[in-house]
Amino acid sequence: MKHTITLLVLSMLAAVPATAQEHPEQVSADRAKNHFARPIELAADDVRLFPEAPEGYRTARADIAHGRLEMFEYDSTVTGKRRKANVYLPAGYSAEKKYPVLYLLHGIGGDPYEWTGYVKADVILDNLIADGKTVPMIVVMPNGRAIPDDRAEGNPFEPAKAAGFAKFEGDLLNCLIPAIEAKYSVLTDREHRAIAGLSMGGGQTFNFGLGHLDTFAWVGAFSAAPNTKPPAELLPDPAAATKQLKLLYISCGNKDGLINFSQGVHRYAKEHGVPHLWNVDDHGHDGDTWGSNLYHFSQRLFR
């Protein structure tokens, strides 16, 4: 599967451009392999907080109401182009009601369809909402590369493409969020706005979410990648973050060579008294861990 190959082999060095003048693709590929091949060292608290999601949790059910997916377009001042995001509207969506919003970010080789096509996020949410376990919410799945040509094609480590992942911060905050709030019936305060992501999107989640706690009160990073900023940079004022965060959820698999990035944020938060959830499951860098953690994370949102 395309996503598996891209995420497992190429993953995540968007924020770490090649320094060599020749063969940058090979340099980046080697870096990616080195990150995944690094020794996994588990501490005593690097354990499961939640059980594996139950059997059938992301199997579509015929006996329940289903949400719908639609493509949303917005103007981006960052790219100078009209951009697209995949939007999930919960079953029974009505303009007469206001909904909280989760911004859900993909991995380095993904696109706005990765969460629904690979992880089945819409099915997970349909089932949880039908069972009364999750608050009905709108989920926005954007394209995390803010460049004019944002297709998930070619070498993602090229400097111009890599820069797009960092530039998405401005696109998200200044273009996408205002456009979503103008189009859909949403609650617009920080307490009803969440951000989460997988792999490269997990790193973006740490960077953008913790960097803008005036915008997001709920932050969930799954298998965060090397684009994650140093913990002291993410949480420069632990006391302030503690007051602002409704939830900081961090997860990774114990077979994932990138676990040290999530471990670093967890250990720093623990040392500085920032409340958070730390879930280490038995997976690698794959859709099983992302689906299971979305299952647990979404049930704790907007409560």
C-alpha cells in the first residue's frame, strides 16, 4: 500500500533538509532509514495506558447513521492558490446546531484522504458517535504541505517541498480555520477546537498545537516524527501550558524507531508537571496504532 511504504520508509524528515550538495534524495532516504533503525529503549513508564481498540471498531456498520465526507475549498494567502481539505460532518449535521472541530493532520507521504482511506477515521467516528461514546464533531483533514503544487508526489525531502510542511502553520491558522468557521456551523472558541496528527502530522501537531494554545485546547500527537521541535521549545512555560491545555495526548508504538521523539515530549512534560496521557502500544509506525489511538483520543475530546 502506498501509505505504508511512504510512511514506513520515507517518513518524516520534512523539517530536516539535506545538507549535501549531491544526491539529496539518497541523503534523505539514509536519514529516514537511520531514524527508523535507531535502538528502541523503553523506560518503566513506556507502557500501555489504554487497551487495544475493540474488534470491529473501524468496520462500517449498516445499522447506524453515517456521517458524510465532502471536499472543502478555501483561498490560501500562503500559497496564492485555492486549496482543498477533506471534511467529515457527523450524522445529522445541522446548521441549527454548533459543533466542535478537530483538525486532523496526515503524514509526510499522505494527503487529505489518508485518515479516511488508510485509517478509516470516518468509520471510527461514525461507530463511536452512534454508541454515544464520542461527542459529534466536525473533522477537518487538510493538505499539510502549504506549497502551490501540494500533490503527494515526487521526493518529499526536496527543500521546496519540505518547507511547505512548516509553512502550513500560517495556512492553518490564518486561512483554513477562518474559512471553516465561515462555512460550517462550528463553535469558535479554543475550548472547542482540537488538533491531532500522525507521524509528520504528529510533529506538526506538537509544533502548531502547543505553539498556539490560544487557538487549540486539545492536542493529540500519534507517532510524532523528527520534525517535532525540542520539548523545551514546545513547552517553554509549563505552568501556563498546564492552565491552558484541556488534553495533551501522546502515543507511539513500542516497535517504532521514532518513539524517542514522543518519549522526549512525554518525559519533559512529566518532569515539569504538565498533565498528559502517554500511551505506548505494541505496534510499529502503522495504521493500527493510529486508528486505535484515534479511537481513544476522540472519546476524550470536548468533555
